[in-house]
Amino acid sequence: MPERADEFSDLSFSEAPKIVVKPPGPKARELLEKQKEVDSRAVYYPIVIPTAWEAGKGATLRDVDGNVYIDFMSGISVLNVGHTNPRVVEAVKRQLDKLTHALDIPTPERIRFIEKLVQIAPAGLKGNSRVLFGGPTGSDAVEGALKIAKFNTKRHTFLAFHGAYHGMTSGALAVTSKRAFRSGNLPLIPDVHFAPYAYCYRCAFGKEYPECGMQCARYVEYLFNDPESGLTDPAGIIVEPIQGEGGFITPPDGFLKELRRICDENKVVMIVDEIQSGFGRAGKMFACEYEDITPDVVTIAKAVGGIGIPLSGCIIKKTLDTWDPGGHLGTFRGNVLACVAGLEAINFTLEKGLVERSAREGAHMLKRLEDLQQETKSIGEVRGKGLMVAAEFVEDKKTKKPAVELVKRIHAKCFERGVIVWKAGHWPNVIRFLPPLVITREHIDKGLDVFSEAVKDAEREL
């Protein structure tokens, strides 16, 4: 009996990966050169992925020279329901003829979307929350979350974590740990403290889990309890349930629960940043659901706009909704097209079982990467949940020295062969995988075959 075809096969370019001209091809090079002439020097992604896109479909992309790629990046977790998802595109097209901008004035689409967000919110936020829309980016959501915590507690100190990435605007950058992002932009908002994240592969305390007794959480508690720790009555703790830019660092069970307890005992607002891990990405609608905790604030962005229409916001406990009217303003807060796209994307996710699919296909990816880890000398750890998985590369598995040059070569080889992956990690020495949740098993395996060969070839060269 023939195997049943994947119901999402038609959403992607079936021929991917297919390289017809070595990238970047002539048309892509022309556009890249024009971009250098007119675009800001701050542009970064084309330096690492030197191409120019023409079309996206499902879990695949086509460049202007006709090369077709498997997309293991999703615009960094933006396109959970796939590039140009037909249902979402049609919903947006219908709305275009009606209304495209409304400030905060209610529309049926805005209200339905908010109601859906409250319906799918984590744990105790279900039916017990309000939605605060921000500007277009995740940074805007984080800025709103920090303001909510400060306004409600009348404090201004925050605790964040090593490896944290929360955005590039002033407040969001203040709770982002990467030195390269922060240097040159100081001073930022004052009195932000950083604690070690639950990075078990590189424990800051030199311990092994579970014998460590979760020393990272104990350290956070110590900061609160010791009057000489330098931590002064925080307004909030901000934490990613799985760190994104930090390298898809996945904490052990109990870490978030411990942070929740510490926040409760010290009357501190717990902000959980689900900007990258939300909307099914990690095998749950929100990654914090693995520990069944109720955050006070959940920041959302990226996939919330369905097909890449910019939108961000916060799902907050009703008790924190204490602002007077106009306490947080923004011209594009709750853009009508984004609300339509977001609602249709959530409905598609639920109806098609994409959360469960993410967990299932992510487990398959993780197993294949673990098998590759045994075959190669450079993969120190494989980790992640759902379709949010990563491999950390080292020069030596005993010393764990980061293999930075090797990762650069692997990344480039994957691109040249038609697979888009992305780097991450503290150095960065991590390759992360976050394909659209509609990716087929066939494209997963084809992409991982390319990746496996790229790893082996790069190892032989160094």
C-alpha cells in the first residue's frame, strides 16, 4: 500500500533543494550591489545569506536566479504557517478592500483576534488576561512589558539572563546580554542585573544536572535574599522559556517553576518572552506550557502576524492592566491586516494540528541530529523542543572549545547546496533549525541530508 502523501506537500516547491546556478547568481549579485548603494550599513542578513529572494512557498524559497531552497529558518520563526500560506493570504486580500488602518478604534477583526489570543493564552492567563498591542517588532512588545512591570510595582530594576536576547531598542537592549549589541550604545536604562541561565551544557557553576540541585535557580534566589547582592527590589524578571539567540538553550524541567515561585515570594512581575518560541514553534502553543506556569506577562511577535505582517504585543494578567487611557500609545498598535492574518494563522494552526505536528517532526529532527552527533566529532550537544532545535559545535568534546570557524563553513555549505539554516549561540557556534511548521517529512530529511554532508565536509577541511 503506497504511503499517504503529506497534506502539506502542495504548499511548498516540491523540487527543493535545487541549485541551477551557484549562489549568488548574476541577478542576485546585481541586487546585492544596488542594496549596498542605497540601503543602510546596518543591513546584516545578506552578508551571511548573500542572495535575493523572488518567491516563498510553504517551507521553501526561490531566489531571483531560479535556485530553490529548503527553509530551515522561517524568517527567524516568523512564518510558522509557511510562506504565503494560501488561507492567510486570501483572508488578508479580502480585508484589503475593506479597511487597513484603524489606530485603537475597534474593528470586528481586532476584537475577534484579541478574543482568540486570550483563548489560547498559557495556563491561568486563559480567560483572565488582556492584550496590549505594541508597535511592529518584538522589541516594542518588550518595551511595553517593561513599562507594565515598572508602572505596577513602582520599581525600575530588572533581572535578565546570560544569553538573553529581547530586542534592539533601548529598553529591550538593556535586558539583552550580548556584549557586541550593547557596546557602543551605552548607557541604556539603568539597574539591569544578569544571572546565569540554565545552560546545562556549559553550567556557569561547573555542576552536572540533576545533581546540581538547579544551582542557577538557587543563585537567583540568593540575589533576592542577600541584602549585599546589589539587586534592589526588582520590578520584574524577564526570561525566554527557550533562549533564541543564545543558542536554543533549553532549560531542565523545573527552572521556570522556580522562577515563578521566586517572583511570587518577592512580588515581582514575571515576563516570559515567547517572541521566538510561541505559536506552536516549540511543540506547545507557548513553550512555557511545558511547565504549566502562569506568567504575568507574555510577549508575542514574529509568528503572531501570520505571514510576516509586522505585529507585536503582550498578553497580560487583568490585574496588571492599570494604565489610564493613553498610558501606552502607538500608531500601528493592532494593525487591522495583521489582526486578520494572525487570527487566520491561529485557526489554521489549530485546525491542522500544527502544534502536535511541531512536536512530532521536531522529535524526528532531534533524533536525526543525535545520530549525526555520534557519527561526527564536532557536535557537542543537540537540544531543543518541537521545531526549535539546534546543534552546538565544538573543536573538542572534552574542552568544549567553541568551533566558530567550523560553523561558518557549515552555514555557507548548506546555503550553497540549497538549505537555509541560521547561526546562534554565545560565540556563535550553534546551528539552529526552525522550519515552518508545515514542512513535510520529505523536506526535513532532504534538508538534514544536506546538512549532514556539509558537517562532514567542513570537518574534513579543518
